[in-house]
Amino acid sequence: MTPFTKAVYDVVASIPKGKVFTYAHVAKLAGKAGAARAVGNALNKNTDFKTVPCHRVVRGNGKMGGYVKGTDKKIALLKKEGVIIDKERVRTSCIIDS
DNA sequence: ATTATGACCGAAG
DNA sequence: GCTTCGGCCATAA
């Protein structure tokens, strides 16, 4: 595991319940702003939502990125946690992209 | 060092 | 709205 990946995990693990981060935002908090693509790559190798709730990370436009179980399962989990979903899309109000 | 890859992003049609 | 294209970045080989 690389330092960047570790940073990404730490950030993702700090995402509050009922809210979601964008890949770009996670990248920025990880110290590598703009490395959204690299973030997705790191999450792809570790789909442990027990230690890393990767289902709380969505794309900049609110659409789903990827998920081992499929975007539908990811949406179901988010809704279950209290995140509002609009037609396969996360409500902007629930996305933390400061 | 160079090439290839991927859960991305923004602009253009 | 959606699709396509070019550009970004960290990793692996």
C-alpha cells in the first residue's frame, strides 16, 4: 500500500454518514488535488467498506462511479444510510464538495 | 525512464 | 440529456 492510497482510505473513512464525497474532493483532502482518477484507482484495489466506505464516494456530477457489486447496490446502500438519490444520481445537497 | 491502465473530469457536438 | 475526445494523476510491469 502506498502513502497516497493510505491517505485516500483515511479520508474516505472520515466521510460522515448520510453524506458523500466526490473523487476530486477526496483527492484534495488526500493532498493530491486533481488526482481524482488515481483516487478511483486506489479504491478499486480495496473495496472493503468495513474499513473504507467506498460507496460514499461519487463522481463530480453526482452519478455513481464504480462498485464491485454494481452501481445499483451502491445506491441501495446510500439510500439506506440516509442519502437522497434522484434517478441513479445523488442529490447535490448530500454531496460535500467544499 | 517509458508504457499502459483505470471506480475521473471538462469541453464539444 | 448523452456520447466522444483529450487531458490528469498514481501504480504496476
